[in-house]
Amino acid sequence: MVSNNPKEVFIQGITSQGKTFRPSDWAERLAGVMSQFRPGGVQPGSHLSYSPWCVPTVIGGTKCVVVNFELRDYEPMAWDFVMNFARDNDLQVGEACLIPEAPRK
């Protein structure tokens, strides 16, 4: 069964003009700032890992940040911060659902 309800927003490190966004570690920096927003709230040592709601990744050779819609429900201001970052930097944004890779045989 295919769902038409996206679960994540993908912020791509490509501007609307097709240029690669700089600095090259922008995705890790953005996800690092968002690390405190996580299920169950901040715990000791949680600043040492990314929030499951805001994860940097590379898709098709392009740096991206995958932001789960649960962040919007948990902390609307954090959601606005991430979305405003994308808008202010003219980054491409798409809604989708991240599908885990198939296990290797």
C-alpha cells in the first residue's frame, strides 16, 4: 500500500538556481542546532547525536537534511526555524517519505 501522506521534508543543498549551497557542512550544522529537539526531550548526552526528527544525509550526491513532520507538532518554533533557513537560503524543498534501504543478501 502506498501512502499519499508525506512524513518528511527534504531540504536539498541546491538553490533554486541550481547552485550547490555552501558551506559544505551546512547540513551537519543545521542538524546539530536541532539536536535538542527529540522524542522525550533533552537527555544527558543527547547533544552528542542528531535528533531523529532532523537528520543530515546525502541523496544522489547532494547534501540534504531530512526533517520529520513530528518536529512541527513537538516544537512549532523549531520547525519554523528549519523551514525559514531553507527559504532564506533559497534551498530546494520537497515532501516525501524516506524509505529504508533493502537488506543486502
